[in-house]
Amino acid sequence: MSKTPTPPPALTRRGAATRARIIETAADLIHAHGAERTSLDDVMEAGGFSKSQLYHYFSDKNALVLEVIRFQTERVLAAQDPHLGTLDSLYALRRWRDALLAINAAGGTTGCPLGSLASEVSNDFETARLDCAAGFAKWSGLLELGFARMQARGEIGPSADPHSLGIAVLSAVQGGLLLAKTARSGEPLRIALDMAIAEVARHTTTGAA
Amino acid sequence: MSKTPTPPPALTRRGAATRARIIETAADLIHAHGAERTSLDDVMEAGGFSKSQLYHYFSDKNALVLEVIRFQTERVLAAQDPHLGTLDSLYALRRWRDALLAINAAGGTTGCPLGSLASEVSNDFETARLDCAAGFAKWSGLLELGFARMQARGEIGPSADPHSLGIAVLSAVQGGLLLAKTARSGEPLRIALDMAIAEVARHTTTGAA
DNA sequence: ACCGAACTGGACTTGACAGTCCAATTCCGC
DNA sequence: GCGGAATTGGACTGTCAAGTCCAGTTCGGT
């Protein structure tokens, strides 16, 4: 579908609530099954909406998928609060690690909601790829901010590149989550996160491991 | 589709060649578009087969997808030869890294053929998940073998765990490839691989970086 | 109280897609 | 050379799925 996603007209409170519920229902199903294997009928049945409601709020299925990407980006980042937003030390980084492992264990190793979507859409759905890339950039940007704070405080040496560290850590997260999803085991994420932390620790001025 | 994949009956040379071509054609399309967005008609048109040929060699689409997973596992590992199979030093690991970056650059950052499939199938297609997990295990097992050789030669210290290092390195690869695919940039893979190498280097007995 | 816009229900259309089936062709073993 | 199994061609069926359309209901502003 090639319609540009129309900015929604002014919604009533009731309309906004319905739209939000559609997005959340779709997000859950798409995370479990993938966008292609989630039909609009599935979303209708799971959330109790009608077809007219779907097409009242979204021009087509792709428009809904784009909203799901934005929603999952916010939800995935929010789930890492307050750890991600206040990252400023190796100690805080370890707290963030522990929180991620707990989230993954509680969620049943079904993979990263944003990462799985990014993998699925990036070769064929350009607007979706850009939105996923923006989501990853936001995520690694928050990590970068934390590493920059650590550098400003002198915990990380001046030669370290907070941008690269942010990308390295996010790579470890995504790879660990993918292997965890495939193996149905928390081990890969734990190992990947420990590598990521060791990478950051390598740049600390005390060389603490 | 719930039919168990029937082991193929004895094939003539011609039949075996056709079957292999179907698998390779399907593998290329599935890598570009994903399994769900690749129809059997797409495979037929791309490879010049008929529907009867597809169903002569494969009980259903899922059986074909399983063969594609096995094919991609072998092809992805073979593409890293000789580097992956002869890994026995930090120097060799760096040669492997360079080869992976070159492969990714040449392939156009379309993601890992095995990783993308693993992400797509792992929540809903159990046999496929197991085959992808086996593929990842084979890959990390080869890395582990290399790290075990390095440990046996004394290049890596006795407290290092080659198994964990194998998983850590593969996590970096998969995460780097996913971010590279999403960003359409080689940077994330390069950064992720350098983190992985630093992680292995951290365990070397000379502490060389 | 009424009107109109927003919201909701659900029947329907069209095309895609996996899979089935009938039949023709090819080729290898005897 | 022939027979039969393997291979190939392609029409067809049934179901799924995105999207359209008509109409009823709700609710807020006037």
C-alpha cells in the first residue's frame, strides 16, 4: 500500500482511546507472530474492533505497522526506565543490565519487539526501515548520552568514543536477544551483555572489571 | 502445514539438480523478502519451475523453508571459510573479522540470511526454530573450537570459557548485522566485531589489544 | 432537543496464495 | 526398443486477507 500515513484528524477522547487500544493490540500480536503473519482480522478478534474502526484510524495495514513501530520503540525504551535515562556510571550500567535480563526472563525470550520488526521490514518497507532505524538511534543515543556523562565525570577515558560504545552495546543487546529467542534460553543475552559491559569497562580510567 | 518433511526418495541426478536449484532460488528470495512475503509463485517465476515440481520435491511450503534454513546455514558458514574453520589465534580472528566485513559490504547490508530467518520463524514454527538454533550452535561451536585451540596453545588464559566467548562473538555478529541492515551502514557491524575482538583479546595472556 | 461529526458494525468484493489434480514428456534400466 | 518411474506443465479449487461500502449508533456543541 502506498498511501502516505495521514496524520489523524482531531480525535475525541473516546476515539483516541480506541486508536491506542488498536495499536497496542496489534503490537502484541505482531511481536508474537510477526507483521506478515498477523492479519487485520486477528487484530479485530483480539481487540474486539470492527473493520471500519481499523480503516477509520489507519489508511491501511502498513500505516498501522508504522504506528506499531513507534509504539514499540517508546514501550521498549520506557521498559528500561529509569536505568537507561539515568545511566552515568559502570554501576548504573550493571543495574541496567540486570533490568534487561529480568525483562527478558519475564517476557519469555520472544525477542526484541523492535529488533524483530526491524529484521522483518528493513529490506522491503522503506518507511518502516527508517522508523526502526530511528528507534535504534534513539536507543543507542541514550546509551551514548550515558557514556558521555561517564566520560565527563572522568570515569571513562578521553580516547573512548561514546557513540561507538552506544552502538556496540546495542549490538550486543540485539544479538543476545536474537540468540536467546532462537535458543529459548537466557544465556546468550547474559553473555552478550557481559561482553558489552566488559567493553565499556575496558575504557574506564581505573580499568575495573 | 503439519506434514512431516518426508526424506526425499532416491533422486536421479537431474532431479537432485532441480531440487537444489529450487532451494537456492527460494533461499535468495527468502533472504531478500522474508519467508512470509515470498510466495511459491515467486519461486516458480524466479527459477522457472512449475507447481508440480515444487510439490514433487517438497511436501509443503514449510518443508521448503526448512531446507532453506539448512542451505543458508551451510552457505553462511562456507562463506566464512577458510577463516572460521582454521581459527587459532587473535591474528586469525582479525582475518575472520575482515572477511565478514567484506562479505557484508559486498552483499549490501541485507542482514544475516540465517539470523533474519531465525527472527522470523522462532516464535511460531518450532521445527524451524530448532533448525536455526542448530545453525547458530554450529556457528558458535566453530568459534568455540577456535578459542579452545587458542587456549590449548596458551594464547588465551585458562580461566576463559571458550563456549561463552563463542556465544559472545556470535551475538556481536548478529546484532551488528541487524543494526547494519536497519541503518544501511557497515558501521554497526564493524563496531560490534571490534567489541567482540576486544572481548577475546581481554582473555589473552599477553593482554594485547 | 436536535443535528452533524465521530465512531462503530459487519456484509461484501477482489485478488493472492497454498495446495490438488490430471496429463504429457523425458530418460534410464532391462 | 520398450516400459515404467521420475520429472515437468499448468489448470483448477478453496481459503485467506486487505480493503470497500453502506448504514446504524453515540455523543457533544449549539
